Amino acid sequence: MVKTKTQYTCKSCGAIHNKWSGQCGECEAWNTLEESVIQASTANAPKSSRFQSYSGDVGQIKSINEIDLKQIPRAGTGISELDRVLGGGLVQGSVVLIGGDPGIGKSTILIQTLSSLSNLKSLYVTGEESLQQVSMRAKRLELNTEPLRLLTETCVERVIEHAALEKPNVMVIDSIQTIHTEELTSAPGSVSQVREATARLTRFAKQTNTSLFIAGHVTKEGTLAGPRVLEHMVDTVLYFEGDPGGRYRILRAVKNRFGAVNELGVFAMTERGLIGVSNPSAIFLSRHEEPVPGSVIMITREGTRPLLVEVQALVDDSHGQQARRVVLGLEQNRIAMLLAVLHRHGGVSMFDQDVFANVVGGMKISETAADLPLILAALSSFRNRPHPADLVVFGEIGLAGEIRPVPNGEERLKEALKHGFKRAIIPTGNKPQRPIKGMKIMTAQRLEQALEYIM
């Protein structure tokens, strides 16, 4: 058997070293050397297996017209919101990485998923908790414990050995930061250990058609801890958003090879675990008893689902040397640009005002359709004049003052009509080809036109 060798690669310049040192000898950067495994056994492998693919076919070049297209079989998880985020269910051999803050519900949703898959053989591997702790959680959530098979192990080689004997259809690793390989001397959770452990687990999942869930820790910036290549190695990356102390959780897909990217699942944390919210627009709308200044309802689109959310703004006199611009749930730098456009093309100046903006419910909106709602919310608070309670707004604003259309405008309007909204201010490019019965649609091509509607 060929002995496994290790090498050290510089993250800055890519230089390879045989031994670790504090400084790279090529680029002279400090603390940039990372340990990695040299796959020496590959060169001595037989030619028939050296180029073996996961599907069992020997690698060869094919024309795209010769490829047999078939529907990827999926298995429902029993949790509708999770199935939506995954693109319709679990795919055989897929690797799903779930990240989120501590206590937000990663372990909870994973053990709920395994307990609902009674027709599939499953294995829950925990490196952070004992078998008693996992069992206590399952009984506290009143789950079906019949299909649950548990294993406490942190060595990836032994995890794969047990899995090869157990032959599960679905396997959970909780969490990847606790798993290590004996071929590396670095501590569990280090960059090299996380990368190597994930690579071996992914290879096992592909070769055995095992659906694999991997729970991952996040840094204080909210990104997955470990190397950036970790997200490239897996098929799907899911992030939990929301306050761990709050009631609602948002599960967002930032990468999915088998479904729509940026798809959204909304859950409510209860005594019996995470329960999917079938009508998430209802929890993001405050539904004030009477119209209040600084509040605008917008229609955003997350994946394949239109959502109604409330954008709030508070404009107040600034008592410091520089006016503050604080934004939660929206892009931080965009508000300064929008206020400059409002000054240039709307004649409204807020250079001496503090502007605070927030999206109700902890939602994070990255699309540009929030431009016009944010402007109108700030203007409503600045003039202390509320907008009508049955008004919805969406649209992108350019630097020249034009209002640009956004995708799926008609679908957004139909969603607003379902929730009882009767009026809408939208870009001219999103005007429906046919009138929508029961809704008054006001189109605007420039910012000045939109401001005239609310005056």
C-alpha cells in the first residue's frame, strides 16, 4: 500500500513546500501555507479504474446529441418548504451543505427530515453531540424515531466504513467542522481538514448514490467557515437566515445544481420543531390599523415565489457632523445613490437628515425592484404623509431618473391582488398586456411621474 504524503501550498502564490514554515519562500507572505494530501496512489492504480466516473462508465468523449437525457428521480422529504428550496425533493447522490448561526435550527431540520423519510434508510452522524442528546431532542420534538439510525464519530475514514456497511439512502453529517482525517496532522475544523473531509464524503455519496446533508458552521460575517472551495464541491448550498431568538426562520438556496437559485423557504420555530409557512407574505406584512408614514408595501421575487414585504423608512434631523444612512435587509450602499437621484430628479434634499431603512420580518432583499419602494418610504417619512394602505410598489431606478422594469411584473401584481391590494405604482415596461380586474395600475417611466402619483 502506498504511503500517503502531504504537502503545503501557499494560498497567496500557489507555491508548494515539503515542510510547513511561517513564511512562504516564494512570495514571502506570512501564515499562508496550508496542508494538503498528495494522492500518490492514483498513479499506481489500474488504467481501467483510474478514469472511472461516478456513474460507472469509463470516461470518454461524446457528442451532446448522444447523451441520454432522463428525469432525475427525486424523493420528497416530507417538509414542503424544504422540498421547494431543494428544487422539488432529494436527488440521489446529491450533496447539500446547510449553514447558519448557532441555535438557528440546522440540527433540528436535519433530524426532522430523517424522521419523515420512513421509506428510506437513513444514518445520522453527529460529531458534536452524544447519542443521548440526539435521542432527547428527537423525543422532545415528538418525532417518529423508528427510522432513525445514529452514529457518534469524528474520523471520516471510520464514518465511511460504517456507511459502507449500513448502506443508507440518506446520510447527515453534523457538523463538518468536527470531522477530521487521520492522514493530516492539523486540528479538526482547519481549512485542510474541512476540505479533505468534504472531498471524501462527496466522493462516497457520488459513488454510492447516497443523498448527503452536511451541516456547517458560519463565521461572524455570516459566511460558511472553511475554504471557499467548500461551496464549489457540493451540489446545493443552503443558508438559514433570521434571528435565532425569533419565531421565524428563512432557508435560502444560494447554489443549486438541481433547482432554482435564490429559492426561499419560510419556517416557524415551534415546540415541535420547524414547521413550514405556506403563506409567508402574511408574516412580512404589519397590517397597520391605519396608514402610517414611512411604510410602503413592495412585491419581491425570491426564486419562483413572489412575496409581499413591508419596507419601512425613518427620516429624522441629523444632530451629528455627518448624516447617518442605516439599512437593514437592503443593500447598504444603494440608499446613498437613491437619495442623490431623489435630490437631482425629484427636488427633495435629505443631506441634513438621518435615514434609517428596514425590511420587516428579517428579510434580505438583494434585487433592484426595492429601489422605488425605498424612495417612496423615505419621502413618506420625510413629509410625514402616509401612503394608501392598499398600494403596492416595485421598480428599479437608474441614475438618470428613469424607472426600469423588473422580471415577472404581471405575476407580482396577481400576488398583490390575492392579498387585497387595489392600487400599484410600477414601471411602464411592466404594464400588463391585459387589464387586471380589481386593480388600478399606475405606470411611471421616470421618477417625477411616480412622485406625482403620491402627491
